Amino acid sequence: VVLTGMGTDGAEGLRRIRSGGGAGYVQDPASCVVGSMPARALERAGADYIGAPAAIGAMLARRRIA
């Protein structure tokens, strides 16, 4: 999960998670106080889910872990 913040460190972590078969959740940059971290993550690694924090929380709560 990459949330609001500055810089690019979230992009590398997200790239590794997604390349390893994990799902990437990124806060919609428009819903951020500082949207550069999620924007860079989306540009560099993409995402499986994009949304506001409440929507991401709801999506995570609905996930089933095998």
C-alpha cells in the first residue's frame, strides 16, 4: 500500500511487490495532501487498485487470505 508522501521510495517497494505476484494498492494522488509518492509509484510500477484511503481500507478488509 502506497499512501500520501513525498519522494519515490514507495515506487520501488511497489514494483517489487507486484513483480513478486503481490497486489499493489495506491492512494489516488488527487486525494493526497502531498501526492508525489503515489503519483511516482503509479508512473513507475502501476497498481492493481487505486482509491482514497477509506476505499483502500475497505478493499483490504474484504480480502481473503488463503
